[in-house]
Amino acid sequence: KQEVTQIPAALSVPEGENLVLNCSFTDSAIYNLQWFRQDPGKGLTSLLLIQSSQREQTSGRLNASLDKSSGRSTLYIAASQPGDSATYLCAVNGVSGTYKYIFGTGTRLKVLA
Amino acid sequence: SQTIHQWPATLVQPVGSPLSLECTVEGTSNPNLYWYRQAAGRGLQLLFYSVGIGQISSEVPQNLSASRPQDRQFILSSKKLLLSDSGFYLCAWSRNRGGTEAFFGQGTRLTVV
């Protein structure tokens, strides 16, 4: 059974710091891994999608890496801003050959001005 | 472009009452469709997913059911709500093949009283 874990569960940092959020998964047979952002009471916004054949993806100040063999992904946020405050979720797709997306429990980020 | 609509945004229902949440996707055909629930302070739990009309996979035994009467319509239902059905319900879609991005609706906050 695929299990997805995110560390840390919560993080509070001053503005301007570079951050690393971690995601690990137990079954490496996945199609892709996706990072999302969730603001309080809102739906999920897709940030980055990494295919199983890729090592990393970048979008603006965000960089996500994937090491499928070790079951790990990291989301790097450069020069954090208060507007980055949100919960960040990772999800793996392709569990047991299906199109299911299995989520981690998220990292709640607060960036202090 | 593709859009996903989910309604209502909030709902307060008494215990024992029926439930119907609707989700529709525009701008694509034959999508994979998903229902997730997010309980307070917890991760996203996959409830149902569908790869086509009338094809529903249930992930957890529960008081809920799902139907897909049309290609781009996904409905979450209950005949009699329980207090434990309270939560944030999210609908999502992806293209009908592996390795694609998932997109989420804005969610429905259900409170059972």
C-alpha cells in the first residue's frame, strides 16, 4: 500500500529564507509526483508536476526534484515571501497501475514579514 | 481551457438528511474524476474515482456513494448523513491516461449538525 509522508508538518520562517519541504513515498512504481498549494478553506492549486522519468521541474522561485528509486521528492522555495504562507501537499499518481493520486498530510508553512 | 465547477461551496445539513454534491468539468472529454475528503487537520482521503461513465471505484467503505451519469459530471451522495461525514469535499479531474496533472475544484465545506 502506497504511503506518502511529508516532513516537517509545520514550518515558520522569516521572510527571505530559502526553504526545503520533503515528501517521501513507499512504492516507487509511480507515473508522476505533483506538488500543490492549499490556502485555508480553499481548493488545491497545482504548483509543479514531475514525471517519473524526470529529475526536477522549476517554476519561478519553486524547484521540485524527484528521486524515484529512493522514494523522495523535495520542494525548494527560494527567497520566501509572506504570500507563500499556505499548506503544501505532495501527491503520487499511478498507485498499483491505477490513476489514483495519493496525498501526503502536508506541510503548513508560515512566512513572517 | 479546462475548468472544474463544484457546488455548493458550503452546506449545513442535519444528521439523517440526504446529500448530493455535484462536480462538472468543462473543456475536456473522457476525464478521470475523483472525490476526496479532507477532515479537519488531516490529509486528503480518496473516496471515489471514475475512469468513465458508470465506472466508479470506491476506496473506503463508508456512508457515501458516487455516480457518473454523464461524461463530465460526478456526483457524491448519501441517503442519510452522519456527524462523521462532516469535512471538506474536493472534486478533481485529470486526463484519462497516466502521468498527467490533476486539477481541483474549490471544494464544499459540509457540516453535519
